[in-house]
Amino acid sequence: KYGHLNNYFIKIKMSKHSLGFSALNVKWLVQVCGETDARRLELTSCSCRFTNPETPGYVGFANLPNQVHRKSVKKGFEFTLMVVGESGLGKSTLINSLFLTDLYPERVIPGAAEKIERTVQIEASTVEIEERGVKLRLTVVDTPGYGDAINSQDCFNTIIAYIDDQFERYLHDESGLNRRHIVDNRVHCCFYFISPLGHGLKPLDVQFMKAIHNKVNVVPVIAKADTLTLRERERLKRRILDEIDEHGIKIYHLPDAESDEDEDFKEQTRILKASIPFAVVGSNQQIEAKGKKVRGRLYPWGVVEVENPEHNDFLKLRTMLITHMQDLQEVTQDLHYENFRSERLKRGGRLSSHGYILPLSPAYVLLCLSFFTSSLNLHEKKTAL
């Protein structure tokens, strides 16, 4: 316990089930602080466990959010982020910059000859991040090989199959007997990297985003924004947004700020919405600029600072991801997963040997009817005997 007496902070060790100071503690307090202050602190310590609130009508359930907060911090959080884009756009560098970690320490970049016949691969890296006692289990799903082949017509089928597979796994675990420790590997957000060298979206960009926009939250990102002037960057952003609207692509829209939120949060939400698609620069190198160490890229003409909002949208992208991480998970649960689940239930299904739900085929239905008919006939024969 802590008490403030005679301008000193005093710490008293108490047993776990003690309701007050021991006689030894009281005697020591009398010697240090005097009998009056010691008795006052003793009485205060005995009554601090159960207090009668002075506010009339106060019950105490206003403390429930604190209980949820403690349980959530103790349990930790899970989040899965997918990054998709052509090779060389800085996807790995940006992810390492966002979370201040190295997720790809031993990555080998394939040559041009290897990419000719290479198909899209799925690489999931999981890292445990702890900050101020809050634990985050972050899974980053990378897609090397996307858009590298000569014929990229079906290059995103592997990615779509992976997203559906995670929905299947979660549906199976949710329908199982043990539902207390379900690991959520569903993709909550997809950063789609757009090349800054074109004049907007490529046909592959349009086809891919249209194929996944009903399955995952898509956040468009303009890669390597330091190759663009400010005017070129704004022009490219407007062009991309116009093409997204023209093709009916559904990207992730930040929720509006509530009316009771403070003005700073409302302004932050407005700025984040106006910054989509985010034009970012990534770097893991520390360089010196204006007498201080910063993460950035050094050029003959100057320095591009990664965390400078005047240079790029890196801080805005990170702020969006952190402040709306819970909303991304809720949209995944309430919209994308529920759509997948309802579609599965409409079609009907059975559990396969791997636990996934599969549609009922006519052959399987006939096999089941034949089995039940033969079992019924056998039962009737035994009853007749």
C-alpha cells in the first residue's frame, strides 16, 4: 500500500489476505510519522477495499470497459495483413518499416530466368510484437511471383484460394467442439501495391481487385512515391480513384467519426480519407538529416524522410492501420466472413476428412440414401426374426 504522510511516500508490505496493517507495521508508522497520522493511514487502508460512492445512484457497472480492457490486454491481439503487388515495388521494405522488424532476413531474390515459369506462392510470416505490455500476433502474408509471369491471367487464383481456405478453416474451428482457443488466420486487410510508373491502374490491377473486393478489405497503396513530383502524385491519385469508381471496385472506406469524438480525431479521419490511395516510401536505413538520425533514403539532391508527412503518406498509412485495426477485423467478421458463411450454408455442405465443408454432390447423396436403405432393410429383417 502507498500512503502520503508529511510529504513522504511510504510503501507498506501487506499479506495477500490482510485487511489492514499488522501490529509491527503500525508500531513502525508510529515511530516514523506519529500516532495520529499512522492511525489515519491504518483506517484508510482498511476501508479502501469497499467504499460507498458519494454519487447518488452510482452502481459501478461503468467500470465494465476497464474489465474488458484488462482481459483483452491479457489475451493479446491477432491481425493478418496481406501484401500483393508486382516484384520490386518495395512491399517487404514497407512492411519492415511499418512494424520496425525484419520479417524476411533470409529472402533470396530470383533471377529473370527463374521467374519465367514461376507461379504465385504464398509465404506467411508470423511475429509476436509487444509494446507497453500489449501483445500483437502479426501475420504478414506475402505473394512472391504475382505479375511476374509472361501470362499473368490466372496469377491471382492462388491468392483467392488462400483467402477462402482461411475462411474454411475458421468455419470448421467455429463449428467444432473446442471453440475456446480458435486461431484467427483470416486475412483482415490487403495492401495492394500500384506501380507509380504507369498512368493509373493496369488491367491486372483491375481484375485482381474486382476478384477479391468481396472477400477482404482492400487498401490501395502507390509504391515508391519518391519517384513522383507532388503534382504527379496528386494527378495519379485522382486517376486511380476515378478508375476504381468506374470499374465498381469496393475498397476499404474508413468509418466516419462519431459526433461525440473530439475535433482532433475528426480532423485526423478527414485527412486519412483524403489521402487514399496512400503514396508511400519505405526504408530501413538510418541516415542523418538536419542534425538528427531519421529513417529515409539519401539521394544526390537531398533526403526523403520516411516518417515526414510532407514527403509521403507513410505515417498516414500506419495511423490508419493502427487506429482502425479493430474496425478492419469487425468488417472481416461481420461482412466478408458472414457472406462466405451464409453462401456455404445456402449451398449445403458436409465435413471432409480435413474438416473443411464441402458441397453435397448428387453421387454423395445417392450413396447416403443407399446406405440408409440397406441399414433399414437389415434392421427390419432382424426385427422380423
